[in-house]
Amino acid sequence: MTGRYYEAFTEGETIHHEKRRTISESDNQRFCDLTMNQQPLHLDAAFAADSEFGERVVNGLYTLSLAVGLTIPETTDGTIVANLSYDNVDHPAPVFHGDTLRAQSTVTEKRETSDGDRGVVTMRVEVFRVGDEELVCSFDRTVLSLMRPE
């Protein structure tokens, strides 16, 4: 377990996540298959070539899901009760096959639950393309976190 208990989060801190992932064509294809999303912009090279992007775009929900996974080790690995919400999702730039992504999380709010046994933590997650450091996705993730055992 590498995650943080509620007490270890500090409002305003930014956590730079170590893991990176290069997205392959296979990653995008499998995610689209699993979610039954057959949008040709994600899957059809000829169709996407005629789009404003000029090539296939990675499914945005894959980008968001990958971002959550990249953040887990330094935030909630083994210390989470539940993900409560994902809000204010933005995809300001496309992600393409071969892009490597990294993430960072900034703690924006935390509060104890009314029973005092757990805490709610909200983090702003930002995802960047490694190389040009362009922001490709951002969202607020709110979790119910365990308190440190006594």
C-alpha cells in the first residue's frame, strides 16, 4: 500500500505522479471495444484523416481513466473507501497514439465526515503530454478516504 490516509493530504499541495504511460493504438482499440464505442474518429484512420485532427484521436474517457490510474499510487492506493465523483472534466487538446502522458494532482479541499471516521478529499487532476507539456485533460476527483488507523 502506497496511498495516503486522510490526514496526510494538505490543501493546496501538488502531488507530481511518477508513473507515465505511452498510449498505443492497441490501448485505444481495446478500450473502445470494451466500452462498445465505435466512433470512427477513434478507430478509422481514413475517416480521421479527413477530420480537423488529421489522424485518429484517443478516446477521451480512456485518457481520463488512465489519469486516475496514474494518480493511485501516491494518493489512494489501499486507503480509499470510494470514488465519490469526477467533475469539471475538460479535454483542451487531443491525445494521439504514441503520446506519453503524465499527471499531477492538487488537493483543493478536504473535510472530515460527520462521524469523524473518514474524510472527503477533492483533488484537481491535470494530465500533460510529455514533451510539449500541453494540458490534454483535467478534472476534479473527490474520494472518501480512510483515517490513519490508531
